[in-house]
Amino acid sequence: MGKYIIRRLLQMIPVFLGATLFIYWLNFALPGDPTAGRCGERPCSPAYIEGFNAKYGLDKPFLVQYVRYLTMLLHGDLGTNYYNNTVIHELAIRYPTTIRLALVALAFMTLVGVTAGILAGIRKGGVIDNLVTILTLLVISMPVFVIGGLSQRFFGLQWKIFPVTAGNPATWNQLILPGLVLGSLSLAYVARLTRTSLVENLRADYVRTAKAKGLSTARSIGLHALRNSLLPVITYIGASIGGLMGGAIVTERIFNINGIGGLIWRSINQRDGMTLVGTVVVLVMIYLVVNLLVDLLYGVLDPRISHD
Amino acid sequence: MTERPDSMSGFIGPSADANEATLTAPPVADPFDEVEDNLGKPRSLWGDAWEIMRRRPLFWVAVALVVLFATMSIAPQLFGAQDPRGQGMCLLERARWKPGGGILFGFDDQGCPIYDQVIYGARSSILVGLLTASLAAFVGGSLGTVAGYLGGWVDAVLSRLADVFFAIPLLLGGIVLMYSIPTTPDSPYWLVVGKVVVTLAVFGWPNIFRLMRSSVLQVKPNEYVMAARALGGSPLHVVGSHIVPNSLAPVIVVSTIDLGGYIATEATLSFLGIGLQSPAVSWGLQISRASSIPLIRSTPHMLFFPAAALCLAVLAFILLGEMVRDALDPKLR
Amino acid sequence: MSTLVDPAGIAAGHPAPLDATTHIVPVAGTTATAEALRKPETARQQRRRPHIKGTIVLPADHTWTPQDGRLLEVHDLAVEFRMREGVAYAINGVSFHLDQGETLAILGESGSGKSVTAQAIMGILDTPPGYVTGGEVRYCGTDLLTLAEKSRRKVRGAQIAMIFQDALSALNPVFTVGNQIAEMFRIHRGMNATDAQAEAVRLMERVHIPGAAQRVKAYPHQFSGGMRQRIMIAMAIALNPAILIADEPTTALDVTVQAQIMDLLKELQHESGMGMILITHDLGVVADVADRIAVMYAGRLVETAPVGPVYANPRHPYTQGLLESVPRLDTKLGEILPAIGGLPPNLLAMPSGCPFHPRCKHAIDVCRTGTPPLLQQVTANGHVACHRVDHPDVLAASHRIATVPGGAATTEGVRP
């Protein structure tokens, strides 16, 4: 187990380096001038620009800048942006909102997705199964901004069930509808995966054994088949956390939520590279760590997988 | 080390497919060798799948929709539509007219006909989807074959490379990448489209790479491959005539499903204002314009028709891919 | 739904008589027999025989006592699989019985319906597509098919237990073997976890698993094939069932392990006196342990008899073919073993007449067009379903097959 974790952590290093290098390079290549608009109506004086570039190391070659950035990262410092705010501070005031949004989405997709998948899988070919198949297909076909627009129109404007936009900071109540929208795509996949997995496991020999042991249907399905069926679902839910954080960019924009999505927009528009790179670096780290945790969890839940 | 379950690799962006895990590897016997079934009629893997698909109405619905949107993007004139960017198309006095009275789909807030916009919007979406899916399949497929067949350090390097692009959320990476390649309203159409295609393919190929790699790994130890190698077939010959044909089915299926996802992602990027830019006509741009809260209230049909067209197009490809997958997968029969 | 026997009769302990030769299933509104419905029909026109669903709930303290040593009496059992391609008549009027301490071997090719018979007895058929559409399964005189699921569940595992061919897939991969054995005591006996676990260790020792106390916490994949099958057996015998159904228990195992498992089963049977139904296609296994043999073909019994006479003088041409195809010590080097030509019939398109006729070298017109033959008594304990059972050619073939592999020739009738 210990060896496995070490090997996985070692494998994460090149991936982490590659991802940060790529984003750092893209940021480096972003067009535009970070000093634009800093000196009022007039363009900044060459002396100011020179000082600005020197202060933020922008006069150095790309690789030197990148290595300097990495060294900073190793010290747990995400740097200071052009507005003299530390990036960690910028993230700290926005990440909680995005994480709460992702939690709403996660809860929604797990509860509704797994339940729908179980109901569909138990009676394959039944009414619920067909309904779930059609509804999930519809949700998968609808880009998140379409679902967002539609739910805003109906749940927000027409029926006035949920607020259409969020305050700063957003309340849980304001995050419900965005959370449903954000989780809808993963929900569809969770429902389908649960269904497929359950259908497969219901045909398994050990379920027949459970019946032959005189167990009730509820126990044969609810304990024996379900325990096995949920293994891939847990993996999927874990892996989708990274995607949820990415999807939050769109959802936050639709519902005007001030989370990391908003921060990314702002930093792109203001050419605030330090903030942009820092945000992405943290997202990639979350993705890698969550994936590792899910793999370890899988090893605990499925005794056949050994991490030796 | 334990291999991560396939379903896990499937996520990032709307093109990910959780059910990928159910796509079984090709059966042990070479499926391209015709097998006699009980009735003595020889059938191949695809022949079997065709027999199953052609009896399913949903398959034909998907095919009809794909043909419809393909025609729309090749020859929008056939649908009686005129280029919405043309002279005299937009008349402010018709602004926000509702559909009806011989006016299909109504007019938008600038008085432009929504019908013509929707028909002309198909081209960008289908083109982006098709090109991205082909590019991702080509890059992911070839690298996956190389990694799976050669193994060793080549595999390790390519796999880590794929991990890098997997670890960056598609939308996030897409936004940053789109910004780094600037275009202006004067840029040629192919550049605007090509930029979106490359961006999506950069983050889309690892999906196909992993699929192809595991597919090749499953096909490689089979006896007919061993036999071909033992008979002195060159690596290129073995890969070309035995491994690729037998690993291709899952790639084709997932690429078709992903195609739908790319269309959705292109629309999302355009919606966010960083995908296709005006004067290109695109459903995403139309939805973006229609999505401001005052317009949602006053002109909902401006949002509805492009959104419906977009969803139908995405649905068509995902449905087609799923139908083929179900027919190819003996476990689901 | 339909009730096959008078519920009052069951409650009073007087089951309906079983000796009727032609058994008509009384079904609400129709008295159609299975035969009448077997004529060719298009899939859409197919009238389906109703599915038997029991409703009788037995009192919680119901005790099961065999009468005159008779544990199980299967009568005219019919099972069909309703599929998109049509209806497959998997079992067509199968009748047999099992006594205490006796081993009945059900022999047949795959698809002959032997496993389906076992699943129908256990009540674990997958429905849909499988439906029990006729007959009786009497355990200690009570027709299990009339019992409500709740009552039937108490029989399953506790009274009639079953072991399966592939223990790796038949055991749940994510629970320890101890948990899976202990589950029997917890569900049927309401035992607490600690006691049930102790019972599991005791059972694992009883089936000779070394280091049972430690290995009780291991998972199925951590055992070898033979050990896994021992765990299956431990689970099956946990509650001292009166009947053990073993569905190809040794097919997936190495030859040496096969013998060990069969020895274990014999040993357990000797200790507990349970009746055993051994489902197999392995003629060698049968000769060694079975008392009686029932040969199945295309969902019907074609021959039943004590094991000795079947091996010495098989009367049905199918049984003869099976035995001829077994290599024996006196088989000459280079001699070609006769095989039964052709393929087992497609259950969706059963041949007319006797289902074996396309492969039978003695077939005449009546076999091709007549009704399928019924089991008829030919010796004291032997029954054969063949139109030509008394024909000299068939009899001659019967005598050509002389020696018995395994040496069970003296076993006659029921073991005391």
C-alpha cells in the first residue's frame, strides 16, 4: 500500500509539471499588455513598463520565469498578482463558494443519479428504465448553458422557485439551482453507469447463489448486487469532481456567482497571469489528489484490487 | 500497479462517456474472420451489428437526424434559407416578431430572421464536430496504437502526456488556449474554425488514446496476432492488418459519441464569447445573444430555436454512437 | 393464480395423489395440456401457459418430515423461456423422485434442461424469461410451487441447498467467505455476528479447509479452485439441508481435485443422510457416486434407472450413444470412438415427434411424426421414453455395451 502510494505520487510529478508548464506557456503567450490602463488615459511611460516588467520578472526568458514560478510553488507561495493581492488570498475568498456549488452538484448527482439508476436497472426494459434512458439522453444532449438558460427561465423567472442570480457571497439557497444545473450532466452519467452496472451484476452467478441461500430479494439485490454495482459508480463520481470544478466556470457565469469561474474570467480579461495560473494549478492539484484518493478507496472497497 | 478503471478516465467535459467501460474488447476470436452461426450463414462483427441496428427505430431516427444536419451544413439553400449576413436580411421594424403567420421561428431583437440563422448555423457546428472528432481520433488512435504495441518507455511517456491533458479541465484549458490564439473579425473562416478544432482536439485526444491503447493491449496477446508475428510479418503489417482493424470498433463508436460532445463544447465556448466569433454564424453565438435576462423574458423564441437545433444535433450523434455500441457489444444483446 | 393442489389438503397434511399417469394441470379457465399447445405457432399467436405463482403461506413453525423416506417428488414439471425470438420449451413434463440418503444423477448435454430443472426446484429461475408453467415440486409432500415466496424462501438454503459449477463467480467477490457462510445462520437462524462467524469456522473445518480460523476472513479470490468449491459446499450444508443439489460441482476443477470434492460430498452425505441430486455430463463421476440415473434430452427424461443397469444395458438409443462415446480400458489403440452425430436440438425449433429422431440411427416414421414418446416402465426400476424400446436392433445395441466404467455395476436400487 505504501509503495503504491509512493509510486502514484511519483507518477503525479511529471503530470503536474506538464500541466503547469502548458498553462504557464499559454499564459505567457496570451496577447495584450498587462500594463494597459494602469496609467490612466495615456500609455504608460517606458520607465514604468520597465519597472513593472522587472518587478514581475516579465523581462526574463520564458523558462527562467517558469522555474522561478515553480520554486515559489514549492514554498507554498502562489505569488502576488498585479494588484498586490496574494493569489492565495484571491483564491481563499472564492474557492469556498465554488466548493459549496460543487458539493450541491455532487449531492444532487449522487442521490438522484444512483436512485434513478437503481430503479431503472432493477426492472430492465420497464417503464422507469425507458424513462431514465430517454431523460438521461436528453440531459447529455443538452449543453450545460442550455440547461442553465432553460432552468433560469422556468424555475427562476416563470415559477419563481429559485433565485436567478446569486449575491456575494452566495447563500446555500442561491446555490441550489446552479448546483442542479452543474450536476445534471454527471447525474445522467451516474444514472446510466449505475443502471448498466446493476443490470450486469444482477445476472452474476453470486446473485443466484444469494437467492439459493434463501435470502430475500431485497437483500440479494440491495446488499449483494448493489455493493458490487456501486464500485465503478464511486470511481466515476470521484473522477467527476475535477470536471465539476471546470464546469463551474460556465455555471457561475450564467448565475452570476462570484467563485473561481469569475476569477478566471477576470484574470483573463485583465491579463492577470499570476492569478490565472494559480487558479489552474490548484484545480489540477485537486484533480490529481482526488483521483489518487478515489483509487485508494477503490482498493479498500474491492478486495480483488491489491495495491501491493 | 492497478490500472485505473476505464470509466474513470472518461470524464472531462461533455464528451466524456461513463459507459465507455461497457465497451468490451474485441472477442477472443478474430471477429473479422467470418463465423458460421447456427443457421450456417456467415456473419462478421459489423454484419451482426447491422442486423441488430436495422431493426431498431431509434437507430433510424439518429441516422435521419445526422443526414438532415449534414445536408443543412452542406446546402442550406435546400431548406429555403438565405445567408443571414446578406443585405437587407435584418429589418429593425420586424424586431422580436413571434413565430407564426407564415414566419417560421420569428425574428430576433435586431429584426433578423431566426430560421435562416438556425439553418446557416449548422455548418460551423457540424464542421467543428467532424473535424475535431477526426483529428482527435487520428492523433489519439495513432499514439494509442504506438503506446500499446511498443510498450516500455514509449508507453510511459505517451501515457503521462495524455495524463497532462486529462488533468486540465477541457473548458478551462479551452478558454485559456482560445485566448492565446487571437483572431479578429477579419480573420478567414477556416482560421476561426480551425482554432476551435485544434483547441478541442488538444484536450480530446487523450480519451481516444486511452481507449485505443487498452484495445491494442487486449488484442495483442491473441493467437492470431501471435501467429502473424511468428510467420514473420513486419510490425507495420501486423499492426495494420490485425491489430488496428480489431481495435477500431470502440474508437469509431466513442468518436461518434464524442462528436456530439464537441458540438456541444463548441457551442459552449461560443456562448462564453470565446469560440467562434461573429461574423461566423453559430448556434452557440445565437444562444449567447439570446441569453441575457431581458431577452429571455421578451424574446424567448430567440433562445428556443437555436437551442433546440443544437440539442437535436448533439443528440443525433450521441444516439447514433450509442446504437452502434449497443449493437457491437455482445454483452448487451 | 393457479393452484395445483387443494390448499386445504396441504394444510391438513394430505397432499393430492401423485400416481396419476397423465396429469392435467387445472388452470383457471382452460384445461389445455402442454401437448396441445406445442403445435407450430407464430411467435405472435403463441398462447402462453400461465406462470405458476404460489400463494400459500406456511405457519412459521412448520416442520418438514419426509414420508416413507421420500424427500422430493417432481411431477410433470414444465418450464419455458419466453424470449423475443419465441418461446423455448426448456422442460417438458419431467418427473422423478429422490429419497433420503440417495444420490440421483441427472445426466445430459448442455441445453438438455438439467440445470433449469434444478433452478426450478430451488425456485431461482430468472423470471423473466423463465417461467414454470406446469407440474409439481413436492418436498416432504408439499408442493413448493404453491407456496408464497415468503414461505418458499425458508425452504431454500435451509431445506434444499445448492452448489454451483464455478465457485469463483458463484461467491460474492467483495465479502469474506466467513461472512458469506455466516449469512446463512444470521438470516435463517437470526444468530448474532460473533456466533455466526464461529459457526462458519466450524463448517470450514468440516469441509477440511486448513487454517479455517484464519482463512475465515479471506476473500474468495484468495482461495484455490478446489478450496473455493469447499466453501460453496460449507455454505450449502450450513443448515443441514435434507437435499443438496450439486450442479456440475467438479466441472471447473482439475481431475485430482474433482475426486477430492466428490469424496467430500460422499462423506458429508454419509454423515447427514441427505439426499443429493448430482447434475453432470461426466459419466465417470456418475458411475462412482450415483444410485440412480436420469438421462435428459431436450427438456425430457429419456431414461431413468439404477446406475448399474444403465451402464450395463442402456435401453434408450441416446443413452447408448453417450456410453459408446466414452473411452474404456478395452478400447483398442487407434480405434475410433463412435460419437452421436448431429447437434442437440434448438429449443426454439424443436423437431417434430421424438426430439432425438434426427440423430437416432433407429428412427422410423413414427419417431418423426408421432407424439414424443412417454416414459414407460421396462424393468423393475427402469423407465425409458422411446417408441422403439423393444425393437431387436435397439436391444442388441443395449447388450453390446457391456462393462461398466468405475465398477458400480452391483448398485441396485436405493442404497439402504
